[in-house]
Amino acid sequence: MTYKGRLLLNAPFDWLMNAGFDIITIFPEMFSAYLGESILKRAAQKGLLDVKLFNPRDFTTDKHRTVDDYPYGGGAGMVMKVEPIYKALDSIKADGRDRLTIMMSPQGKQYTQGMAESLSREARRVVIICGRYEGIDERVRESLVDEEISIGDYVLTGGELAALVIIDSVARLVPGVLGDDDSVKEESFSWGLLDYPHYTRPPEFMGMKVPDVLLSGNHKTIWKSRRREAIKRTLLKRPDLLEKVSLSREDIEILNELGSNRNAAESRGEEDESDTCN
Ligand code: 9D3
């Protein structure tokens, strides 16, 4: 039997690099469609992503398998009961291993790429509790949850889609999930900036041409032009991002150039060419 020394050397750290999720949801089928296709499907086949689904309904004892009930104090809608969720979590924790427990909730901390990165480095398996109806009995959050996460300020019908957002964003950061390392390298090139524009064949479509520089084969010039386009787009569409990003001296030169072009054009009362960036 042959083995590569490098693999042997890395083996003790492999477990750190996988993503494992235990999802508590009354709609487990919602996950299969998304996780059963494309990149995440392949990640699961390679053992890099493991998602297990737990339905609170399977942890009920009454004839109707009740997972919700009327709110104490009255009001609209139903509330998810505590016992079925407690029992689902208990069965997940039966192996005695430590877990990070997250609850998806509109009241949670707003999810960011930074949180995705920290979850991708998390050594523990991650439990995600998904709510439906008007909410979950408060005692779940009080006694069972480490972190409450929202994916943004808009209203969904439940936590399932939000949980998939987390799984998707974490899984792609696990080494080996994306086909090649190039996309990760490109992310560090563009870190904190918007993407540069992309083109593929044909070189001309309905009169719209691919920029000549991309056809030149001069990689140094191509990357300089892409960096410039990324900075230009960020300045126009998300100037807030430029506050946080670390820029090279060359970047700052580009930025000054773009800024002064615009100021010059404005003072001439013109529409700036660099503003026509869709
Ligand atoms: C009027 C009170 N509503 C809160 C905004 C009730 C309510 C609406 C929708 C309670 C739960 C939900 C379902 N949403 C989630 O479970 C959810 C969610 C979301 O709606 N937006 C962004 N992130 C998330 S994470 C979980």
C-alpha cells in the first residue's frame, strides 16, 4: 500500500476542515433539493459536508404529532412547542460530543462573511434550529441556544432558507469543496471590493464588444485592468466598502484618478464617463 507523506502529515487536522450540521426542522424536504445538486452534492459525496435532518414531529408522542400550539396571552398565529425541539436536540447530543447551537431568528445577529469564516473553522458540529409560524417558545432560546442569527432585514416564512444560506456560505469555504483553489485566491485578490466584470465568448454580441485588454493575452495588464474595474465599481455602487478595505499605493492612485476624473467632469457640468458603469 502506498501513501503520500503529505496526506499523512495533514491527516490529524482533516477533521477540523469539515462542515457538519444537524438541522432541526419540520420541513426536512426543503433541504434535499438544494443540497442534492451541484457543488454541495459533491461536497457531501467527498465527505467534506455532512448535513443531518431532525424533524420535531418525530419526537412528539400525541396522536396528531403536534409541534405547535396557541400563544399564551393570545394574539395571531401559532408558536412552536418546546418539548419536540428539546427532544430532537437531546437525540442529536446523545453521542456526548459538544455542539454549537444556533437558532435562526429575525431577532438574531445579522449574518456576515466574517461569521461564515468563523463557522467554517468551527471544530464542533453545528446545530441549527429552524422556526416556523410566528415563532418558537422563548424557553428554547433561553436554555438551548448559543447564538441567534438573522440573514437580513426582510421577512421570510421560516428559518429553513436562512439555514441553507449558512450551510452554503460555510461549505464553500471548506478546503476542497470548490473544484480548484483559484476562486479562493481570487477572493483574496478582490477582498472587500466588488467583483470585476466577466466576459466569455463570443467576442462581440449584438454590437457589444469584450474589452480588448482581455483578448490581449497580457496577464499583467489584464489583472491591472480588473483591479481598476473592481475599484471603480466599488466606488460607484458600494463606497461604504472602501472604508474597510486595505488598498495598495497603486489602488489609491487609481482611486484618486477616478475621483479627479469625476470632479473634473462635474465642474464642467458633464456626465462622467466612469459613472456609466452598470
Ligand atoms: C411580526 C413579527 N414577525 C417578525 C418579523 C413574525 C415573524 C415573521 C417571520 C416571525 C418569524 C418569521 C420567520 N422568519 C424566520 O424564521 C427567520 C428570518 C427572517 O424572517 N428574516 C431574516 N432572517 C431570518 S432567520 C429566521
